Amino acid sequence: MINEIVLGIFLFTAAVCDIKTKKLPLILLTIWISAGALLYLLLRPASMTDEFMGVLIGIVFIAVAVVSDGKLGMGDGAAILAVGIYLGGRSAGFTCLYALILSAAFSVAVLMTGKYTRNKEIPFIPFLLAGFLLHGAVTYI
């Protein structure tokens, strides 16, 4: 439970930064990932295999950020890596799935209204926060 609270606080803070500046401060990421690793070592909320899968999801998204030439931001990939550290593979996978679905639905909606063009960048971390909250609601209700 402490992992989820800490992750929620960091995701909220990161979402605000992403909306305002479209950047994620390195200091925030460093604190975030370090705290997640420390909590894992102290609490062991997930098995080592599940934890590895969570980290692997983050690494895949970082690789996509590199290959996509910035279409997915490196900060988004690092945020997903942190989510994987905090939640483990299964929960991080569902959180990312919900975030991707929500961001796709938002993108389609704003494209249909004509507010944005195809090349308009949207911040992803607010959707990651929404995916995290949605996964928590689905899991605990």
C-alpha cells in the first residue's frame, strides 16, 4: 500500500510537470526511481520475476523512445520504468495498457474536434496517472 501512495504522489507531481513544461526533471526521476528501489528492498511487494518484468516494460518503452526519434519522450519511458519498479510487471503492464487506451481515446477525440493536428504532442504522464488510478479502482473494487 505504501508503494501505491508514494507512486501516486510522484505520478501526480510528474503529470503536473509534464503538462506545464512537457519535460520531467531529472532530479524528480532520480528521487522517484531511488525511492522505488529502496521500497522494493525494504518491503519486497513483488517477486523478483515480477519486479524484473516491471523493469523490462520500462526498458522497452525507453527503447521505443530512442527508436521513435522522440515521438515517445525519454521521460515517459523513464516514468514507465519507475512504475514497473513500484508495481511489478503485471500491474505495470495493466497501468500502461490503460494509459495507452486513454491517451489514444483522447487523441482521437481532439483530432475529430479539430483542436489538434496529427503532429501535436500531448503529455503522456497524465494518462499514466489516470491508468494507475483506473488499475487501482479495477483491482481493489
